[in-house]
Amino acid sequence: MKKIFKTLYITLLFLSFGFTQAQDFALVDNTVKAYPKFSDVNKLAAQVNTDFKQDDLKARAIFTWIALNVKYDLAAYGVNERPVAFSYSSEQEKITKQKKFKEALADKTIKSKKGVCEGYATLFTVLADKTGLEAVIIPGTSKSHLAHIGKGPGASDHAWNAVKINGEWKLLDTTWAAGVVTGEKPAFAFKFNDGYFFATPGVFFLNHFPDDKKWLLTNKTEEDFANLPLYYGNYLTGGYEFLSPQTGTFTDRKYNVIPFKIKNLKPGDAVHYVFSRNRVNNEAKLNMNGDVAEFDVPLENASNGTLTIYINHKSTVAYRINR
């Protein structure tokens, strides 16, 4: 009996901690939303230090301010991506010059209020350092387009951060938290997505594969990354868990249906699926098995292209069908 009560106490304590942390982050976000549009990293860092004392709250404040204020610079995407070359005669000189380049990029990003992933990640790192946090920039491969389904990590095309909180590294991506690029003529739109803040390594892995695998913080592999479907930002904000299918590509004609199992759907959630070939919006017939929603997507011989699952009319996960 004592063991049961102890287990119950630990469970309730954990749930209470998670709820309290969510409340804390909501308070941080509301505070940061009232901040001015700083153009000086030192002034922003000083404000964060004044308002917050806990490391996780400082990290959240920096994350939120950057995501709410820095616009993705589409015009600069793919331009001048070569690393800056410089010479040095000692390790200390190397560190000093690297710091100087980082501070210059952070200064440019906060003044212009725009940048690409390197600018976002560098600004976070510089602000973290000025608020007493230890943070790093992590270059790597993203999984962000339908063309990436079935492909393993390749040349670096993205950068994000890890920050140390209470001795544990936490992952975050301020670039993807800031918003989305939409439209036939691509344009950036602010859309705050805090699903990219302190996501578990397993969830963060769904879209990120670091050049240095130690920053996976999980035992996933390149093959695992290649086999993933494409998870959209709505997947993180919705808190869904697709239990099956586990693979992102279907090539064998023996499959007549694809069985789906989704955990954490809420009452009233609507699920639809669309094949790119015919673009017909099909409503999934859900069967509830406990807290898991199950449905089948029928396949035809001509069911080639991509299959996208929508939850509440928002793209959530996409798969490639090659039959």
C-alpha cells in the first residue's frame, strides 16, 4: 500500500511540475510580448536578467523574443552561406575572433529584425551568453519539404541551438518557432510555434539531424531519419502521436490500405486525408480504441505522389506513395 501511495505521489508531483512549468512559460511569453523591439543585444539581455532569475525562464524569454520579432529573410536564403575564413596564431585568438564574428552577426540580426537560420541561432547564443546561460549552435540537416521524404541527412542546410539547463542540454529552434513560408510566391508570415522549445530529443529528431551526432541526444540513426514521413509544425503544437505507420514511404503494391493509429486526438477533432494526384479531401472514419484513434486509408494502383493527413484542416504529416 505504501508503494502505491508513493507511486501516486510521484506521478502527481510530476504532473504538477509540468503544469507549473507551462504556467511559468505562459507568464514569460506575456511579459516578453510587452517588451520593446530592442535593437541592442546588451539592452535585451539586461531586460531578461532583470525580469527572470531561473535559467529555463531566461532561455524561454530569449526564445520567445527572437521568434516574435525576427523575420525570416527569404531574399538572403542561400546567399553568402560560405563560412567566414580567418587566420589565427593561437587557440585563444581563434576563440576571440569567433566570438567577434558571432557578436557582429547577432548585432546585425537584432538591428535588421531579419535573418536566416544562422542569424537566429547566433542571436540566441549571444543573448544566452550575456544572460549567464551556456548555449551552442548546432548545424545540420532539416526535414522540411516533401522532397526530403526518404532522404537521409546530407549537406547542412539548417542551424538550431542547445542550451544547458540544470546540467541537461535542451534543444530549441527559434527559426521554425518564428513562423512559416507560404504561398505560390513564397512569403514569410509570423506564427509563433513553441513546440520547438525544449522538445524531447525524440520529437526534435523528426525534423533535425545534426552534423555532430552527439547532439541527437538520442540513439536514432541516419536510416531512421530517412525513413521518417514529413512532420509539419502543426504536429508539434497539436501534441499528437502517430503510432503507425512508422515509415514515410510506401512502394509495395501489396498494400491495399495504410492503417493509421493516432494518440492524443481530442473530442471533436476532424481528420482528413488528401492524395496529391487527385486532391480530393477525404474524411477519415475514426474508430476509438481507448485513447487511440484508428482509421484506414485505402490505396489504389494509381495512388502515387504524396498523401497528407490533416487534423482540423491543418496539414500534420505527409507520406510518399510510389506504387
